[in-house]
Amino acid sequence: MTDTKEIISKLTDKGLKITPQRIAVYEALVEFYHPTADDIYKKVLEKIPGLSYTTVYNILDTLVTNKLITRVKTDADVMRYDAITEHHHHLYCASSDRMEDYYDPELDQLLKEHFKRKQPCGFTITDIRLQLMGDFTKE
Amino acid sequence: MTDTKEIISKLTDKGLKITPQRIAVYEALVEFYHPTADDIYKKVLEKIPGLSYTTVYNILDTLVTNKLITRVKTDADVMRYDAITEHHHHLYCASSDRMEDYYDPELDQLLKEHFKRKQPCGFTITDIRLQLMGDFTKE
DNA sequence: TGTTTGAATGTAATAATTACAATTTAGTAA
DNA sequence: TTACTAAATTGTAATTATTACATTCAAACA
């Protein structure tokens, strides 16, 4: 349901200029699951020939800074990006390097209550991210 | 309490040869908190002149493969290593790029119970890692 | 339509990590 | 102790991901 119009309004809401590059990068972010910068570059290049790698990184930086996307990292080696900014966790399988989103409001509630009772001393929590390591049992 | 003897026995238990490089790298891992490969290289170089960067990476790989240490990643950009293999979580402050261990058996119990009741479908969990994002309020 | 400011581009640099061939060393057994 | 073998270390060079920066271009708005 994230169409071009929605993307444009997200960008303008943040006072960002609308460019074909930005729209295409954002579309790629929505289409892929946890893409790397390289995934995005390759995809957007189809639509925008002459696209520069630097542009992709610039746009990703801008989107992260404006909290439209988030950076995600796993034990694998490259940075990944996530267009879904609503709170969620990640399932990650090291052997296949595959990563999926995991939503669990019940768990979030549980964590919230736990950390209300018991705060790590000297640390203010702003976000809790779970990484569930394991294996995908079926495709 | 992790002295040289202990390190040696950990290595031999896994059938690994004892070398000065391995011992020194392991010692650095214990001494530092979540060091990068570079941190370790610089430290070990003091003890072992002529040390190669490749050796550090080789040793780290070997230790990870043998589950004597773990890889840790954050939103920041470099791989970090952790000599503490017993289960724990991480507090991470993005602005200072500082990271600390966090132990909370009560939380672990909570999570264990939660995921016993409710398993993410098509995924077998082998490890749960929490990354608590936020700010260190005091030094 | 013109102007301004922010965005995209290209090139080149840097930083982290890996590949690989050659040399050296730890562990073992004669 | 010596010799052997497999494993570990080293050095060099390549690769990959990312960033810096100067120049060119284009979106937004008067």
C-alpha cells in the first residue's frame, strides 16, 4: 500500500526535495526485505541509468537521519536497511544469511513491563531490539 | 580469573595448537570490552612484534568457529568480538558508540517462557539477543 | 522564468576484511 | 633430541563497503 504518492508525502513532510532517485530508492526499500546498499543500487539502476553509488548512500543517509528508514545489522558483514519503521524485531538465520521481520506486541508489552520494574543502572533505554537467532525450518 | 593456564586449557580442549599469538589475542579479548580487530591488533603488537593483521583475523575466526568467542554487531560499522560466551545482552549507545554487557536472568526466564508458549512460525530459535539502545546517563 | 539551495554525480580515497602462496612452528613419535 | 607433519603465521595484494569532496545539475518557490 506504499505507493508513490505516499512516498512523496513522507519526503515532503520532512522538508526533503522530491527527486526521481529518492523515489526509486524508497520504492526499492519497500519492495525488498532488508536490502543492502548494493541490492538497492542494482535495482534502482534499472530505472535510472547513470545512477551513482554515492547517490544511493547519500539518500540512505538522508532517510535514516529523517527516521524514515532504519539501519539493521546482523553477524553477517554488510549493513542492511529497513523501510518499516514501526517497532519490530528480527529473525535471523546465520547459515542462510536470511532475515525476516518479527512482530509480537505481546512480547513488547512484556518487555516494557519488565524494564519499568527494573532499569539497567546508568542507562536510559530508548529502543529494544531483539535478534532471534536460529534456523528457518521451511521455505 | 581468566589467566594464561585457563586460556591454554580452553584451546587444547578444542584441539587447537597453543601459540603465543593465540594466547595474546585471547588475553586482549578478555582485557578489553568488545574490542574491534584493530583494538586487538594494536594491543597484541606490543607483545608480539611483527604480528600480522591476517593472523589476528585468522585467530578470531578460529575462536568464533570453536565457540570460544562471539561476534557482536551494532548499528555502528565495525565488527566487535566478545570473549564472554555465557548468555548476555548488550546496552548500546549510538552517540558515543559505547557498548556494555547486560545480564538479566529474570528477563531471560521471561523470554524463555514467552517463546515456549508462542513460537515464531517456521523458525527454530537457538539464541535470543537483546540490544538495548539508549544513552548512558553517567560515566 | 530565474534564482537559490539542496541533490546527484564522478573520481578517488579509506577502512575493514579476505585470498593465497610461502614460510615457520607446535605437537608428536621415533 | 631430532625429524616429521599438519597446522599456524606471515606478507602481499586484492576485494568489498563506505566515505570525502569538488563539480554539475535540478527541484522548489518567488
